Amino acid sequence: MTQNDFDVVVGGGGIQGAGCAQAAAAAGYRVCLLEQNTWGSGTSSRSSKLIHGGLRYLETFQFGLVRKSLNERKILLRIARPLVHPVPFYIPVYAHSKHPSWKIFVCLSLYSLLGGFDSLARFRCVPKHEWGQLGGLKTAHLKQVFQYWDTQTDDQLLTRAVVQSAQKLGASVHQYANVMRAEPYASGYQVTYIKDETTYQLNCRIIVNAAGPWAAELQNRIQSAPAAPQVELVQGAHIELAGRVSDGIFYIESPTDQRAVFIMPWHDNTLVGTTETAFSGDPATPQATDEEVAYLLEAIQHYFPDFQAKLLNSFAGLRVLPKLTESFSARPRDTLVQYDNEHKPTVITLYGGKLTAYRATADTVLNKMRLTLGQPNTGKESQSTREIYVCKPV
């Protein structure tokens, strides 16, 4: 058994945990990042691969989340290329679409406003003579097509790049490290984890629980931590089809229930997603159900009837959402951050959150860390985590 001292131990090597470790290391704190599997192997490799503001969140009045996400999109375009790149998005509006053209126009105008009218804020109505260039999109009863801009990423590569950045900034990072327990010790916690059949112990002043779908489970292993809030796991499935429909991304309404579905290029193929299905199994084993696959196949075949939808793969990730009476799609999507003590936290737990906003979440956590840790004893002023994030493919 070996033992080390850190300011911060982060449990969970998805994008949220990686971002918190990176921010804390950049600020000069001694950080250890522990992941029970491989970097980004959970939800952070099973998303819709988008860095975006969340146009549909305007419908549920989540203006703050959209503004924050659009700001983060701007930053990630600057610091994380070529992992984040602009892609044209298309919204077809049909005679019986749930959202009429005027409503789409208003939402896109507001989206541009919240984005600060930056270089990606432009949108347009695609003229009818260009509809034939939209990958075989069904034109029967088509009234309008809007085109705007957002960005796409490789979610797992981005997560690994952030971990690599954290390590370069001084963080100690470990995969296949399973946290067994954390017990109060001196002015913080003693964390016990197992890696390669060896037991290790770490002393730290703050634990950040960023275990994603396993957050409630990890919370139960932290003695004296506050009980987990009422949350639910919601599965989102995707299917991968052979060949590309288009180089752009189509934002369509499911013909089944009018939910939003994306049809997007993914390497040389096409990705279609996502769904929202209540999940109650082992968080390590979510799989797209036959019903979800059929639902997504129906969506692409409805809008692109000539596309030969050959199924190559399917996968599912888990969202952590507040347990509310509203439908899954209407629930808040911002990160829920819980503290054992608002003024001097020793346990900070993250529930849910968006890939796009991982840096903003990390900054929120870092500001709380400072209440407990003070300024790091590094002999130099802390640098802004916004300015020194450097993400490169690994």
C-alpha cells in the first residue's frame, strides 16, 4: 500500500472530470485524476459528437445554458482545433411540422443574438433551387429549409486531449483505478483505490465526484458526503449507417413523435440519434434497444427515402437528469453541482451536464475549490484556465 498527498482528487475520467482536473492543475493545485476504465469510455464517448449551443433548449427557456454553451463553442473553436470544426446544419420544415417556419426563424435569430453575432451566427433560408443538393432530402410537402452553423467533435478524442493537457499541467492521472472508499482524514479525506490488484491511499482536501452515471454510487462510498439528489438515468441511443447522406447535419423531427433527431456525417458514414429512454440497469452496459434502432431507422428513411440504410453499429449513452414530472426533453440540461458545504466544500459532486460546457463547469468547481484551498503555494500567480487550455489529439 502506498500513500500520497494531493489538494484535489477527481473521481471519473469523462469530459467533466477531465475538465475539472485540468482546471485545478492549471491553477497550480496538486491534482490526482482516477478513472475506473479508460478515458471517456462512458457517456463521453457515446454522445451526439456536437459542440453546440443547444438550439432546442430555447423552447424550454434555458437561455442561460444556451448563452454559456455558445460562448464555450467559440472558445473551443479557438483552442481545440482540429478536434472541433464548423458544420452546416439544416432544418427542413414541412406542411405538418411541429414547429412552423416563423418559429424556427425567431429561434435562429435569438440563437444568433445569444451567440454575440459571431462568425457562426449566420443563418439563411435555403432557396428552392438548392434543395436538390441536400442529399436526397424528401421534398414532398417541404415548405422551407433553414441553414445555420454549429460544430462537431470526436468526443472521446477531446476527452483524452483534456486529460493529456491536465497531465502536462502536473496532474497525476490513472486509468483502471477503482475508488473503493473515502473517509474523513485530518482536514480532508483519505481515498482508497485499487489499480492492478494493488491498493493505494491518497490524502486530499477536496474530492470531486465526476463519475457521471456512477456519481450516486461513488457518493455512497464517500463517508459523510451528502445524499445524492433525486436524479434519473436516461438512455440516448445512436445508430451508425454505411455511407454518408451529406457533409452537413440535418436537424429533423421524428415522424413517430416529433422529437428532435440529428442525421450527421461521422467519418465516412452517417450517425443518427438520439433517443430518450428511461434506464435502470448497470451503467456499464447500456445498449440500443431494438425499438430505439427501429425508431431511428424510421426517421432517416422517412426524410431520405432513397438512402440505403445499412446498419453498421449502434450504441447508447446515459444522461443524468433531475427526477421531475416533466418529459425528459423538457428537463434542465445544465450541470447540477452539489457541495457538502457551500462556504468551504470538501466534497463536490457533478450530476449531468453538457459536453460543450465542460470548461464552464470546471470553472464553477474551481471557484468553489478556492474557498477551501486558498491560493496554491506555487510561488506564482494562477493563470486563467480559459487561456491555457491546450487540447491536442492523442
